[in-house]
Amino acid sequence: MNCNEFVELVTEFLDGALPEDDERRFIEHLAECSGCETYLDQFRRTIATAGELTPDGISADARDQLLGAFRDWKRQ
């Protein structure tokens, strides 16, 4: 497995949805690649942080900017 394949499979790995062979290859790559280990750690931290956000915890301006970014995302 290379780093690009690893990145493509991170979400499925965290969801426990990888087929057994892919999970084995994923873990083997993780054991050998410190860059992907860092990437996975950052992904986990992002998920944990996002899970702590509440609608009241973000300013109206920041909320509008985020919604605008997602609205425009497919147009780019």
C-alpha cells in the first residue's frame, strides 16, 4: 500500500469497514510510515474536536463562512 491508497482508506478504517485484507495492508503501511501515522493521528484529533462543537459554540460569522465554503465547494 502506498500513502495515497492509505489516505483514501482512512475513513473506512476508522469506521471498521475495511475488508480484512485491506485492513491488514493498512496496518502494515501504518507501521512503516511515520507520515501516515501522523496523518491518522491528525484525522482522529479532528474528529474528536469536531464532535465537541455545539451550535452555540461558534459565532454567527464563523458559521456563515463555513456554510458558504461548503456551498461553494462543488462549484470550484
